[in-house]
Amino acid sequence: MDMNTLLPIIIQVITGVIGGQAVGAALKTAAMGQLTKILGGAVGGVGGAAILGSLLGGGAVDPAAAAAATSGLGSALNLQNIVGGAGGGAILTAIIGAVMNAMKK
């Protein structure tokens, strides 16, 4: 795997973890540990970016061709990776927190 393929995934994971941590801090009632917030945010970040990319029409673009056309860090720092990653991480972490809170009762 080359860096042009791996860098967007790294951005999605990082922004997903940030979104998961933000929701975890906001939902103090949900008894979630750090590992739960990190894993939920990371998985949600990659999934959220993939969903947002398909909704915005990014799914039709060949990733290898897009990476070749715009090489470097700038191609990884786009709306799909940042907003989709943070939003997906926040949403999945909130769902996990709600499920864990419901199971606790």
C-alpha cells in the first residue's frame, strides 16, 4: 500500500477519534472507557467518511486516479475525510454510549 492510499485512512481515523472523544466528553452519563471511545471513533471515522464520500459522489472517482492527480497531503485533507471522519466517529460513539447506558439500567 502506498502513502497516497494510506494517508486518507489515517486522517479519517484521527478525526474519528477526535469526534468520539468529543462525544464521550459531552455524554458524561455514559460509562465508556477510553478504549471504547477510541475504537468507536476510529471505526466510525472511516465508515462516516466512506458514507459521506458516496453521498457526495466521491464513490464514482477512482481513488488511484484522484491520488495521482492531486498528490501529497492536500488530497487527504478534504471535506470527505475530515467532516465525514469526525461526524462518523461522533455518531458511532454516541450510539455505543447509548447502548452501554441502556444495558447498565
